[in-house]
Amino acid sequence: MSFELNRKLAARRDPLPTSASIDAVTADIIRGAFETVCFEAATHLGRAASSPIINQSNERNAAIVDANGRLAMGAIGTPHLTFVNQMMVRWGLMNVEAYDWGRGDVFLSNDPDHGGGHLPDYCVYAPVFDEAGELIVILTLQAHQGDTGGKDPGGFTLEATDIFTEGVSFPCVKLVHRGEKRGDVIHMIERNNRFATFAGDLAAMIGAVQRGVKMLDGMIGKWGADTVKAAINRSIDHTERLVREQVARWPDGTYEATVLIDHDTVGTRDVKVHIACTVKGDQLTVDLTGTDDRPNLVGVWNTFANSRSYVMTQLCAAVDPTIVKNEGMFNAVEIVIPEGCIAQPPPNKPAALGSFHPACEITEAVCLALSQVVPERSAPQLYKIGMPNAVIGFDANGQMWMDQGVDCRSMDVSAVQGIDGWGSCPVSLGNLILSEAEDAECRFPILNISREMTTDAGGAGQWRGAPGSLNVKQVLEPTMAMAWMVSADHPLRGMCGGEDAIPYSNRFEVGTPGEYKIERTAQAQLPADAVIAYQHGGGAGFGSPLLRDPEAVKGDVLDEYVSLKAAREKYGVVLTGSLEEYDLAVDHAATEALRKEMGKSQPALEAAE
């Protein structure tokens, strides 16, 4: 069932039928209005939702899908969600009669085997009709929910062997019928969730979608359905043409990369993602053939829709950022994902952890492959963290709470040609506005002790990766803690001669005789006042460290991004003076001599010089 369905869901869709002609200016005005609608819906949700993962961390996204199931517009939020929405809506469109679509209806979907990502990513969507009753577009809103009603809080069951362990799957369920909420259905969905905040989140999603539908009704009334359809067709065609123009500038050839995950959740080592990006004229093909397909793996299955999405998220970073993100992106690129591999699993495989890994290895492999073609736009869009430290407990009323560990941190921001690693998260996933310490401490019995950048935690390079931070947290009451650790053996890879980022590491009960390091997974009971410390890997470097401006290295040492030892041993920079006296200076003659000696072991560097 699943593979055949995936082929149907991913098939190219026809343009909308319309007799209207439209000029570029009018089409772009309508496109801009679509973007505004998405912005308004996503912002409404962000302000109205109850849980911090939405109203603080921003893990939500709005999109507009046309009546043929094509992505017409996406908006702010987590970008990879933009490229999943249309797949769930397409399944709904294939079953319109069974679900009795009509004006005022609102639907919910989250099923990984019916076009979804992982179970926590709930998609609420609503159809929009013209005055004659013709379906024109569907407004969709997707957001990560804190729980899914499965075996473990949050839906992240480390040893899950099927989707049913992780929670309740909804291929499609109607929440609102002709403008009236279906209390029986909504109460059933709320009952299958551990957290009191979920009811507020679901209500906020429904309200945000209804607000967007009202705005779209006004748009269609102003411009007319035929003109709106013509604008969608033109925008999608325009995006496809622009992407193909970019690809046509790249040299023909096949560019490959392999990225490994340390292990699955039961210890099976070196889980592989392989990518081959083939450029032939204006056609780009991304082929995942060779990606791991061992049937006994646990916890590393990424849904077909998610895998397509993570490929596209990285491709968007490789082309002109002003190109509108819509179905034209998919029309311009062929994505090949073998059936049965970890990027397109058989039916009913668990999917919760797959949105971490192999999802991130897919983006990393695409980035590494294309760094051979467009190095100036090769910034990996990922989070190499296996799973945040989730801590779970109960309040005085017996109500469960969960700090999902989506904390402010510096991590995984690699350098790109000409720019050092920056900020807290990569651009394409940077809309995850990580939770503030004060907000978490108000909600949960925790104390954030420090979130300090670690010296030498960024990969060395001509342009340096951002340092990762050491996040130290204390639980003030007895709690359960969950973690899945990867990226210790295979941290974020450097590009074009840059060095890798540092490995991740994680310790529980820090500073006590019982302190221990998490080697693979943890589901631990922590006593009151226990301290946990998560060292996040930084970004990787770009270009040989011996080509970095010595004065920039001196600045890094003064800022404590780089140690004096690393300045000499990795960058070949000789500094005089002392850090304590703040009188460091570059000895240029000694630096030149040292770099010349170090360069003898780097033939590629000598050739470049």
C-alpha cells in the first residue's frame, strides 16, 4: 500500500484549468497576498497557542495548496514543513467524497504513511471555494505537538518497532463540519494527548486556519477565481524556470556524498545515507540509491514526504534565495528515493526520530555533494543533535509536564565560503526560535545553569564554524530524562578543506559520584537537583585553516572562540603577547614559516597557492 501511494502522492500535478490570462505584475500581487495570508495564519497560531514549542520555539508553518494538490505558497515557520503540507492534503484530495468536503470544513492529518512527516507534526487544513462552489485552494497549517498519545511522552519511543507504539495516526479526520466544530471528534483527539496545553494548541490551529480562509475568500471575491488560478499557474511555472536556469549554469556531472549516523537506537552502527546529485543541462536529479535499507534498524526511518522535504530544504539553500518556494521547485528536480530504504520505509515503521536522523544526514549529504558545484552556497541546513534532553515529571495535581529540551544553544552553524559560522541555527532551520531560559523556568521545575560557547568547538577553516555551546541544566524535582545520542563518531563534516565540527556529548548527574556519559540512549530517573550537561557540536569549517587571515585568528583567540594552542596547531598562526594582558599580536614572519612547513602535508593547499 505505502509505496504505491507514495508514487501517487509525489506524481506531478497539472496546472489549474483557467481561461484567464494574467500579466506578471498582477500575478505577483496575488502571490504576495498569498504570502500575507500564510504569515497571518502562522502568526495567529504562534500568538494563540498554549505550548512553548509553538508559541516560543516557532515550530509551525502555513502554506497554500491549490485544488490539484500543488504547493502554491509557503510562509514563515520551519521551512521543511512547507514541503510536507501538500502531501497530506493530496491524500485528502484523493478522498474528497469519502470525507464530504464543503465550505466551512476543517480537517486534521498527521499520518506518516499518508503523506505526513512524523506523528507530532499535526497538519490542520481547510478548503476554500468560489461562489459557484468550485474548490480553488486549501489553506494548511502545520505545527509540532508535544505529545501524540503513544507509549512515551512526546511520541519519541526509543525502542519503537512500529508506528502504533508512537501514538495515534490520523490519515484525515474532520474537525469542523460546515462551520460547526465536531465536539465528539475534538474531545477524542484531546483525550489521546497527555498535555493540558494541547487543547489550546488545537483550538489555535483551527482558529488560525479559519482566519486564513476568510482572507482567501476575500481575495477570490476581489480578483475572481479564474485570475487567482492563473496567478498560481504562472508563479509555479516561473519558479520552475528560475530553478532550471540556475541548474543550467552548473557543470554537468554526477556529484556524490555519503554521510553516516553513529548508530540506530539499539546500537546498529554506521547507518548510511548516500546521495548522488546529477546535473545534465537544466535537469537536476537527486538520487538516494545506496542509502541504508537494513530491515532490522530501529528509530532511523524517515517518511517519504519528510525525505523529499529535507532534500528540497537543502536545494533551496543552493539556489537564488529570492526564488519563490512553491511546486515549481519539485517540478524542476527529480528526486529518486528507493522503496524500502530508511528514507522511504515500508508501511507502519516508526517515524518520530527520523525527523532528526536520517533527515539531517539527507540534507548534509546534499550539501556535501553540491559543495563541489556551488561552494559559495553550501551551508548545511540541519541539526546534528540526536535528540534533545527531554525531562518529564508531574505537578502537584498529577498533571504531566515535559520540557522538550528545545533550548537556546549554539550548534551546527557551519561556515560558508566567505562567511564564518554565525548565530544559533542554520538559516533554513533557523526559524526555530529556541526557547528562552526564563520561559522554561517559569513553566517547569528546572534551572538553566549555563549555555556557554565552548572554545575550539567550531571546525577550523579559512572560514570558521560557529562554536557549539555546553548547555547545563538542573532538575529541581525527581524527573525522568530521555535522550538519543549521535554525532559523536560522525560530527558535522567540513567542506572544501575545512575541518569537522567537534563531536556531541551528553552527561547525566554531573558533579556526583554517579556521573555518567550517555553513549547511545537514555531513559533515566533523575533525583532532585541532578545536573545534566549537553555539549553541542559546533559548525564545520570551510576551506583550509592555513588560508585564514592571521588577524582573524587573533580575533578568534581574543573572543575565546579559538585557543592559543589551536591557533598554532590548526591555523599555523604564531602569536606573541598574552591573552590575559590582551596584547596579542601576530608574528607574521614566524606564521609564514610555520604555515609553509604545515602546508607540505597538504598537497591540495600547495597546488591552490
